[in-house]
Amino acid sequence: MAHFGLTRRSALIGSLAMPFIRPALADPVLRVGDQKGGNKSLMQAAGVLDGLESRIEWNTFAAAAPLLEALNAGAIDCGGVGDAPFAFARAAGVKAKVILSTRSAGASTALLVPEGSAARSFSDLKGRTIGTGKGSVGHYLAVAARDRAGLSPEDIKLAFLNPADAKAAFVSGSIDAWSTWGPYVYLAVVQNKARILLDGSNGLMSGLSYFVASEKAITEKRDVLTLFKQRLAKALDWGLANTDAYAAAWAEETGVPVEVSRLTLQARGFKPVPIDAGVIADQQRTVDLYAKERVLPMRYDAASGFDASFNG
């Protein structure tokens, strides 16, 4: 009987203990911030999302600034942005780091004037108003071009507008020029007969763009973040080698004409590059220019915004 009682008691203890055994945790979902015509369409077209779709939650933003705001608020884990808005965000205290860097010639950021504008160089815009997004790559281009032309901050008026409002102001003639990027450039060229006065090539811009992740995501979602970064790098290489196929997928997602998507992608041409001393030095120059403009409250060490452990 004693043996039987012990067995029953052991069984009872075992049955009571069973509910407290924790099941294996599900794979974490990576909340990815994207701009329309950004990484999502590229990765889908390149066919690199197999087995990863269920682990990604896409969130679309009109520009880098709201994407970085969402990252700062913890609403997303990561996303793609340009070097200029990232410099601005880090100064504002956004706790995120670059885990993948890409470089292009800088031609996809351009300063536009109306077809009938008399301006033939940046100097001709003295006393005029340029629309752009504050802290955007367009903002950086306008300031860099102004400095190269030898003009002072007082010689040019900057009107800080989001892309939709900037386009409306440009078309209506409320601004004299528009410094913008990517599809906004070529939509204006094709649809509104805008003329590219200058672009970010010839050393005006670094051509750097980044995929950044919150410090929390780097710590808590490193495995899926690493996998996503690897797939994105593979997709970027595919995009460089398959422009027509990429342009077709890009046009389908954004709704812009294929002609516009092809022009945009040919100018953009993002190529993955390692996070190294050269990349960090170029980012420091961006930080320094913004600090000089008093857009940033102070100069800071750009190296603190990079995580080179994701190289390779």
C-alpha cells in the first residue's frame, strides 16, 4: 500500500507540474520600415524572401524622417534611410545603428528647376527659395551646392516641406527650385518637365545610404536581423545586374511609370559596401556640415552610429 500511495502522489505531483512547462518561444517578427519603392519591392523581385515572409512585418513611410521617428518610438525595429537623415536622427537621440551601408554616385539626389527657369548654375539661385525636407538628403545637397558656389546661408532661402507639399509648391511656382531624391526627381522630370540643375555626383554627396536597426532590435532580434541584412545585400546585388526586371517590379509597387522607375534605379545604383573607416569618415563630414549649419545642436562622433559586427 505504501508503494501504491507513493506512486499516486508522484503521479499527482507530475500532473500538476505539467502545465508549468513553457513551450518554445516563436521566432521574433522583424518590423521593417520601408519607403515606397524601397527594399520590399527589391527583395520580392530578387526572390530572396523565401522562408522569411512570416518573420517580417512591413511598414511603409513617405520619407526617412517619419520612418526614423517610428524607429525612435519603438514602433518598428529597422529600416532604410539616407546618410543625411540618419545624421539628423542620431543628433536627436535616436538609439539606432547602421548595420548595412550602400554607396552610389549620388546622382539620385538632385536639385530641380522649372523648364523655363533662367538658372544655369547654383549661383543663379541667389535670392531664390529652394524647397526641401529638413534633414533630408535634398537638404544636404542644397547646402553643399551653396557652399561650393561660394554663397552664404543668407543668399538662399530654404523652405522645409514634405515631398507632396514641395511638389505642389514647385508646380505652382511658389518655390524657385526643389532639392529632392529618387522617384520624386524623375516624376517631376517626366510629368512636369522639370530640369535637373545639378545632382549629388562629382563629390557633392557621399552617395551613402544605410539600413539601420534600433539598439534594442540588435540585442533582442539579432538572428533574424542578420538574416534579413544578408538577404537584402543579395537583393541589392541582383538589382544592379537586373535593372529592367527590378524597374518593372518597382513600378508595380509604386504606381509610377516604368520609364520613371528605370531612370530612378539607374541613377540610384546602390551597391553594398563594408562599414569601414571610409564610410564613417564620410558620415562624419555629413554630421559636420549639419553642425556648421546649426541644423544639429552640436558636432558628435559619427562612429558611434555604426555596428561593424554585421559586416560580411
